[in-house]
Amino acid sequence: MISIIVTHYKSPMLKLCLESVRKAVRGLEREVFVIDCEAQEETEEFIASDFPEVKYFAFRKNVGYAKLVNHGIKNSKGDFILALNSDMVLTEESISRMVAFMKQNFRVGMLGPRLIGLNGLTQDSCFRFYRPETIIYRRTWLGKTKSGKKELGRFLMNDFDHRQNRQVDWLQGAAMMIRRKALEEVGLMDERFFLFFEDTDWCRRFHEKNWQVVYFPEAKMYHCHGQVSKKKGGISDLLFNKYTWIHISSAIKYFWKYR
């Protein structure tokens, strides 16, 4: 069985996401969850009427991404768990291809698909681990310097053909399939990360338990994200974008944890 956990926070994409999930799980034994943050009554109503097969859990407050995923996992039963943001639109063969790959590769603990933007271009979704200077280069004009470009190229894996399967350091949390056997060794997401770095930390812990983390572009999903942590760039971000501060706060927690 596969458990699909859709995390939701006031997204206009939820219905489209669930429609794509419904098509992608045909023929598979599955269970589907929506874990809702700052839930609104109309969301629960349309899920009950249009998606009666979906198990719905509501949080009235914004509890953070890690807690949403963990709540879904605690209520799931599948041998494989697919955690999805509600701004994902799945291709029909994506889930079946991921499950087949996991069944054939027993040491893969986590698998991430190729993410595609609405413009048809591949998005960055697999990375090398952060260094402290990575944050500085990503958040300031120093990223345009020679050393900044070199470090960001390392971080973004610009030297890698993203059409090929590959073991990677970490995967973006927007879409990741987890093997339950691996999860039992690694544990749940660290809820001390309210937003950002929870996926980086989780992947690192999979590596520590000798489970492979793999980027798998043979499965494709469309990701309609808004990059909330970067709107204006540079000083404007640091002064006025609260998500930038959440990102920096999570980075400090991450580097302190692995000091």
C-alpha cells in the first residue's frame, strides 16, 4: 500500500492536486490524506463532497510543515509514503514509477521526482548540503561574485545532468517518497524546524542510517510554487520578508544541530 499525504495551507491548487492524485493512484492500493493548516470550513466541505475517499485532518493554527507531514505519517499504514505539497500536479504515471523503483532498489530510503514549472522548465529540487556561506551567497549580492557563483553552482548541482537518476545529498520537500522500513530507523521530521531545512535535516538523517536518497527524473510532477522566501532580493528581503527571517532562523538551527 502507498500512503499519499497532501499538506495544505490556503492554496488555490488543492482541488487540482487531488484530481491529479486520483488519476495517478488508479490500480494501486492506497490511502490519501489532506493535512490542513489554518483550516477553513469550505475546504473540508469540498473534500467531503468531491473527494470522499480522502481522510481529512485539520489544524486551526499554522503549526509548520514538519508537524503536518508527521501527523499524516502517524495515521498512515502504507509501505511507502508520498509527502506532497498541495501546489503539486502529478502526471498519471509518476506514482507507479516511483513505487516500482523503490521495490526494485531496497536501499533507497527516499525518492524525489523531477519537478517541472508551468513554463515547462525543470526546477531545482535536488541539492548538495548547505555550507554556512551558501546562505550568505544566496541572500546577498555576493552570490554574483566568482566565489559566490562557484559555491551556488556546487549547491545547485549545476554540474549534473538532471535527466539522470542519481544519489543526492537532499531533496526538496515538495514531493518525496519514503520507505516505511527506513522511516522506522530514521524517525519523523524534526518539528523544531517550523519551515525550511526540515527536508535537508531529514535527508541528512537518512544518510546517517545508510539509506540512499535518490533523485528520480523518470517520474515527473508539476510544481506551482511561489518562492515565498524570496520576493525582492537583497536588503529588501532581509528587512521586509518574514519568510526570509524564518529561513535564516531555520538555517541557524540546522548548523547548530550539526556543529
